[in-house]
Amino acid sequence: MIRRAVQRPSHRPHATEAEGVRQARRFSACLEGGELVTVKGWLSPPFGAFPGTSKGPESYAGQHRHTLVFLPDGRLLATLSTSRECKALAAELARAWFREGAAASILNNQR
């Protein structure tokens, strides 16, 4: 009897180009007092998220606060309960900004 290797689907879906790839990295964030600090978190350009609040990164020992950052200028966008919420908000903002940008470029090309 010949056995064939069965290709099993991955338990994690592959990231599409629209979603981007999330990577654990260090990036800059402008905190509440205007201080620019380097934080460690997840990147999916043009967004990043780190465990902590607008006052700064915290150890993740049960704090349940994650802050979404706009990477080009380090601006803090929102502090949410989970990293999953940060990822969802980033995806929603990316879609909205893409639609806005696409609509603006179409209008500019028609002039």
C-alpha cells in the first residue's frame, strides 16, 4: 500500500496584501506629554500597536491596555482593551483612508 502525504491547511490564514504582515518591532510613539519614546510592539505599516497607554508602555502583566499608533508621525490614535481591537481599528482606518485617497485621485484626474 502506498501512502500519500496529505497537505493539511494551515491553522492560521495567510495575511493578504491588504492586511499586511504584523511584525514584533520597536518604533517611535509621541506620548501624552509630547515626549517621543521608542516602544516595543507590533507593526503593520502605517500602524503600530504597543501594550500600554498614552502615558507610556507598561508591562503586560494583566494591564489590558494597547495603544494604536500612526507610524509616520508617531501620533497615538486610540487606547483599547486588546491588541485584536487595535488590529481591527487599523484595518478599518486603512480601508477608509484608501477609499478616501482613491476617491480624491479620481476627482483630481477628472479635472
